[in-house]
Amino acid sequence: MIELLRTRRSIRKFTEQKIEENHRQLLEEALLRSPSSKSIDPWEFFFIDDPALIESLSRCKPHGANPLKTAPLAIVITADETKNDVWEEDCSVASILVQLEAHALGLGSCWVQVRKRMHDESISSEKYVQQLLSIPEKYRVLSVIAVGHPAQQREGKPAEELDFGKIHRNRF
């Protein structure tokens, strides 16, 4: 596990190669195995491989959604907010676990934040994604994970760059 953490980086450019079916199934399984508060599993996951829909998703906000433009797969992470008051945390855990699974499979990924972002002056990114994918309003959208075969290589952060001053023992 530590090697995955040492080498995983956000990938923002992908090749045109499609995601293999067995890889897609493993990504699905990783999401469904993600822990959630009280094992409520409030989430719903949308696997988008339609290029036109992915292009539309890449316009969910003015900045930070560009990785979707070349991604052959977008995973929209949502949850029914009426099932669990900590849906955001549950979806955050699922978002990072699917990114780690993607990395373990030799794929790249990038988290695109949707919650609390704006599509434009009149509509939130979340509302834009809900309308685009016909998602009922009670299903809140946290993120979209861009997934694909990396068109760029990024080295993991060296241990020397880690801020161990952020680690405290027993007290602040």
C-alpha cells in the first residue's frame, strides 16, 4: 500500500485507449468495498464512457475540470444525502479508494471537485452535473474522477519533501 501512496500522482492527460472491461469491473468493486459511516453506503456511482457526455462534464466548472477532456472514463461520485449526514466523508473515501485502485491497475486518475463549485454565475457545478445526468436532487454530487491510461508520467513526491512537522505525538 505504501508504494501506491508513494507513486500515485494526479494525471491530467490521458491517451485515447479505452479502459479494459476487467479494469472497469475492478474499479466498480473498489467503490462498492469502500467503507462508509455505519455501513449505510449512501452513494451511487455513475460510470461515464460516452465521449460527448464526458466532454459536457468537462464544462462543469470553468477551472479544474480539464482532465476530463481526454479521459476515456469519468466516474461521478454521488450520495443520497437523506440516508447519511456524513455522505461527504463517505464519498471522499470512495473517491480516493477508486483513485488508488486505478493507480494499482496502471491507470491514471484525477479528482475533479464538484461540491461547492460554480459552473457559472447562475448555476452550481453540482446542479449542472445533476441536470446533465438526470440525477435526482437528493443525490448530492461530490466529485468526478477522470480515469484513463496516462499520457504523461509524474514521479511521486520524494520523502524529503514531506512535511513531517505536521505529525504530532500525544499533544499539539
